[in-house]
Amino acid sequence: MTFTNFTKPRNAYKPLEQESPSSGKIVLKNPAKIDNYHNREPRTSSSTINGLNRGRVAIFIDGVNLFHAALQLGIEIDYLKLLCRLTSGSRLLRAFFYTIVDVTRPTPTRPRANEKQQGFLFWMRRNGYRVVTKEAQLTDTTKKPNLNVEIAVDMITLAPYYDTAILVSGDGALAYAVEAVTSKGGRVEVVSLRPMTSDSLIDVADYFLDLDSIKQEIQKDSHLGYNYRSLSNSQL
């Protein structure tokens, strides 16, 4: 895995629409020209990604969405494995992780509501991720917030500096941001659990990867527990 600076070279990979379907690479989708497009399942073979020159990649992970996807799959995510799998040997510009931070006041049953989460986020910052957070008081009666605006702004703002954006989210509210990036010539791959992914998001992306197809590659080893230290025990 190689980290690079913010100087975007001329895009070296061949336009996807010029590639032959028999070459084993991904062919650019055009929903307007494909009959019964919405009735067919998206391609989910992860092997094609490894053979594609994706240029410089930027990763945008919706942490809340990924957490619920992992629950559905019954796995615990190993975030180092995830980062390596999503990068797949390409040049990594940035890997962003967006999440909500619980600032609910401590109660007798929850004396330290977010101490474990803070330790996890500290670990993420030290292991290749740029963490973006939004504070919220999470209760059973409040509407759960999201970071769609932050994700969309970062995707569009950084678009001149990357060739491929990897969006780990199934939220259809991000479809407009994806379309904005692709309309400028950028490539967008969506990675999420298929039952939790909006069709509108898949329609505007260049490629969709079902998390279920790579869960064996990104899950934490069963014999290993989390080793994220709480901030109170961390040496900053």
C-alpha cells in the first residue's frame, strides 16, 4: 500500500467503454441503453478490480452504514484488512472514515457511554484512516443522524486529485454526489451489502461490490479480540 501526495498525474488507464467485455475488465454501465437494466443483478465479482488500473484511489467509508452491514453479515470487521482489500494494490490518496460520536450524558447504567468508541477512533487514526466525526446525543427516541453531507462534500472537493472513488455505503442519498463525480470523468465504485444498497446508488456508480462476496477477506480472525485501547490508557 502506497500513500501519495495531492498532485494528480494525467489519467493513464484506458477509458472503460473502450475495453472489450472479454478482457476480464469492467465495462462502463449505461442504464439508458441497457434493456431491463433494473431487473438484472449488478456485477459482484471482486476479481475484476484487481486487474484494473484504477489510478489513484480515495476511500470514503460510511461507518454507521458499514456497522449495520457487518451486523447483518454476522462478522466483525478487521479495518486493516478492509483498507488493504479496498485499495487492492492501487495508489491510495486518502481513506476517510465517517461516524457519529455519542455524547449522551453518562447514566448509572452507562457511566462511560463512548469511551470504547473513542479508543477505536484513536486506533483508526493511527492506522491509515482520516476520521471525520459528528457529535450527537443518541437515544431510543431521537432520529439517528448521518454524515451524508460531509461525505458528499469531500468526494466532490477531492475529485480533481483522485481517479477512482471507493464509496462504502448503500445510502441512496449519496447518489447525486456519485453522479457529480462521474460527470467530471471520475470513476466511482460502491461497496455495500446488496440488500442494504439503494438501486439509485448502483445505477450511477461504475461498479458495485457486494460485501457478502468479500466477507471472508475482511472479517476479524475469530481467535482475536479487539485490542483498541481506551483513550485514558493511550499514550498520545
